[in-house]
Amino acid sequence: ARRTARVWDFATGAVSRVLTGHRAEVIRGRFSRDGRAVITLGADRAARVWTLGGTALVYALAHPAGAALRAVRFSPDGRRLLTVSDPCIVWETDTGRPVATLRAGPRTDDAVFSADGSLVLARGGGGVALLRADGSGEVARIPGEATDASLSDDGRRVLTVGADRVVRLHDASNGLLVAALGGAVGEVAGAR
């Protein structure tokens, strides 16, 4: 049963779809913004793309080198997918064809598309990197380990949270520090 994902009807509370196909536990799932597709990530090192109105499983994605996938994301317009690994790969949603390879650093823990889909913010052991989603290069790099990072909707600022409980605001065009908010007494859970 853990090799399946379930889609629930919010109004009725009933399961509307059971997505079966992973060879190991399903560990993550995301809806496309329009709600017509789901991408699931399994411990089997595969991501699977499903339609909710049609034939169900569309295709499976795996890292070409067999690397573990850590997260999956739809672009805001739903036309591309991002698998988070080392390196990250951008795929066409309709075909499952890889369109860009993004090298963020030695270990990428998470990555997200910018609001307009033109950039990818990646976070991991090599710091935080802002990369062009088409694979044409890096915009900025912010050194140091961050436990979370977020890109402003206009793409001009990056917010990071460090293990030192300091929240930092950076200029996205060059990675330079704009402001730091330190002295948090408790845990800082994330950056949004």
C-alpha cells in the first residue's frame, strides 16, 4: 500500500484515484498548478507523472546516472518539471524529455522554480545557487549552508535561513547580503 499515492476528493473525503506503479514507498507528491496532473517521487529513485482526468500514468522519470531524486516540482505554468538531484534536471511535462541540466553544487537538497519559471533556486551543501532554468548558467551564488531558502515573487531577493538561526536577505542578481536578522531565541523553521 505504501507503493501507491492516493488522491482524495476534498468535498466528499473519499479517495478519487489510487496511483500505482512505484516499486518502493512513495515519499512525495505534488499537483500541477491547474490540478490536472500529479508528480510522485518514490524511494525507487523514480518520479512518475500522472494525469487525473485521463489514462493515469503518463511516464516515469529517473536520473540518467541513477542518482537518488530528493524532490520534484512543476514549473508555475506546468510545462516543465524539475527533479532535484545531483545534478538537477528540467524536463518537458508533455513528453518527459530532458531539456536542461542544472549543476548547483556538490549536493542539492531542494530546488524550486521562480514565479515566472525562468530561474531555479537550489539549496544544498554548496550553499544556495540561483540558476537559469534553461541551463544557460548561474545568476548568483550565496555561500554557506542554508537550512531553507526562498526567492521573492519578483525574482529580486533571496531569503535564507542558516543553522545559526540567522535569517538573511540577499540581492538575487549578485548574491550579496542586503540584511541579516539575527538573535532568534528559538528555532527558525523556514524561509517563505
